[in-house]
Amino acid sequence: MNRNFTPRLVLFLAFLSVITFAGCNIKGFFVEPGDDPEWVDPDAQNVANADAGGAVAAGGPGAAVYTKICAGCHQANGKGVPGTYPPLAGSELLIGDPVKPTKIILHGFKGKIVRSGTTYEGLMAPWKDALSDQEIADVLNYVRTSWGNTGSNDVTADQVKQVRDETATRSTGWTEAEL
């Protein structure tokens, strides 16, 4: 074995060890106890940034459900995507009788609708198997009172359960004419 090889290998390994430990260093040679990073729940952070301006309209659990389930299509600001996903902001159907939007959330929606002069023809997925009665009530209360909507925020889980029970045999999405 070459005599110069062993000292160089030892020096290289020592240097590599120092660099490795230094990479873990925050306040000295080793990380101090209690320096663990604080976990930030990304869902909670998304809710905090849900509205276009960064503020959530005191939505509580409804805002969390909206951000997780609805915002992907209807957008964080409730304005939807023109021609693709209808807006919830300014929706007359949404702020009126809560039975209609409850039916839509439970069983979905299909077919052509016109909102504010824009035609939408698509399909909304049913959420009856994914959301509890309380989650549906929470999200309805959130969207009925967000983005300038003037609906009430008094939809209850019992009301959602009643609509769920009354429409339990439905297997397809609603059309505008059926609502």
C-alpha cells in the first residue's frame, strides 16, 4: 500500500466528519436540546391564506372544509373559473333556501346552467360519502356568508341529515330543472 495514501485517507475522513457535524450545527458544535423545528400544519396554513386577500372570513371549520374540498374548483375567492366552475360568490341559489345547496353537495350536479351571463355545463361530484352532516353544515355556513354573500349561517347538521335522509335513494347528480 502506498504510504501517502493512508494519511490522506485519514485526513479526508476527518474533514468529512467535521463537515457532516457542522451541517447539523445550529448553536455550537451540536444542536442544542429544544431546537427542534415547530410543526406547522399545511392545512391550517392554507385556511389562513384561503381568501384572495389572505384573510378568512371567520369561517372556522367551514373554511377548513372549503379549502380542502371546494376551493380547487370554486377557487379560494369563491369566484370559480369562468365557463368551467361556477362562482359561489354572489350565488342566489347558495344564499336562498339551504335545502338546494345541501342537495347539490350531497349528490352532485350535472348539466347546463347560466350564471351572470356565463354558461357552465359540467359535473360536480357528490360528497355524501366523504363529508359528515356537520361538515356540510359548516361549509354551507361559510360559503353563505363569505365573499359578500348575504345568506344566513344557521344551517345545522340536523337539517343536513334531514335532506340526506329524504334523498337517500338518489344515485345521480341534480339538474337545474330538478332543483
